Amino acid sequence: MFGNLREKLHNVVQEGLSASLRGLSVNEVVVAQSPSEHPVNYDAGADLLHKYQTEWNQLHLLAEDNAHKAEEVNEMISLLHHQMSEQWKKMDTITSCMDSMPQLVKSIENAMKDMENIKLLINDVEHQLLKLDDVVEEQELQEQMLNERFQLAVYRSKKLKELETISGELEADHKEKVADLEQKINIKLKERQEIFNQVFQQDMRQYIISGMIPVMKSNGGRDEVSLEDIEIEDDTDALDELLNS
């Protein structure tokens, strides 16, 4: 824009100088055509030419100064245009933000509702976690009880095996002792049976010979014992064997 202004000023100055020079040339021609009427003045127009040259130089200097100032103004206008563009972009951004403000408010409201729902969900999850902790503790307690029962069953089985072992040992020992005692009793019974058999055989021989049963003498003031008072044991094997012989 300022470049065009500078060119216009330059053209105006050139046109003014050209017109002045053309006027000067016309006056010189008129003077030359009538040399007889007026004397020739060779300095005519020098002041005017000097004046126009001086004005042209001043105009040239002013035009250059104006051109520099125009460039400065152009730079300032460019800077201002850039700033205004930036401001305009910012205004567009602000306008867009303002246009999207209702949607943003709605989004914030939805976010607040979602946060409330999340809060309720978190409370529910915490409640369920507490229940889960109770269930886990109950499960651990049941597992511990089962483990204790298993250990008790193992201990009981172990003790039963030990009791069976001890019972077997005691039973074997008891059987051995009973067998020893029975053996001793049988030996004593056999000894008594042999003695009774000998006495009985003697009594039988005496009865066969004399027809009388010998009377056993009592010792220590005891009562006399007859044959009927003697109790014979139920085991009659020895007597049967004797009678058969």
C-alpha cells in the first residue's frame, strides 16, 4: 500500500517538473522568435529552474523519508495485523469455547452423576468385600476345624493302633500267664489225682481183701471222714481207665 503511495508521489513530482520544463521551453522559444523586440536574457528561468530543482530535491528527500516512514508504518501495520490475527484466532477459540460451554456443563453434570454412581458402587463393593472377608474367615475356620478333626482322627487312629498293639501284647502275656497257671494247676491236679488214685487203689485192694473200708486217721483233732464224705471230681477219666484195666 505505501509502495503504491510512494510511486504516486514520485509520478506527481515528475509530472510537475516536466510541466515546468515545458513552460520554460515555450517561454524561451517565444523570446527567441522576437529578438529584435527584447534583449536576450540568458539567465532567464535559472531561478525558476533552481527553485524547481530545489523543490524537487526536497520532494525527493521527503518522498524517501515518507517511504522510510511508510515502511515503518507498514511494518507496524503488519505487526498490528499479526497481533490482530492472533487476537482474532483467540477470539475464535474463546467463541468456540463459549459455544461449547453448554455441552461442557452438561458433560460436567453427567460426570458428577457418574461420580455419584461410582461412589455408590464403591460403597457396595466395600460392603461386599466385608462380606467376603467374613466368608473367608469362616472358610478358614472350617478348614482349620477340618484340619483339627483330621489330626484328631489321625491321633485317634494312632492311639487305637497303639492300644491294639498293647492289648495284643497284654492278651498274649495274659494267655501265657494263664497257660503257665493252667499248666501248674494241671500238674498239681495230676499229682493230687495220682495220690488219690494210689490211695483209692490201696483202699480198693484192702476192701477186696478184708471187705472193709479202712478209716483214715484224723490229724490235729479233725473229724473223721468217711468214704461218702469224699467229693470226687467230675473228671472220671482216670477212674474209668482204672476200672477198664
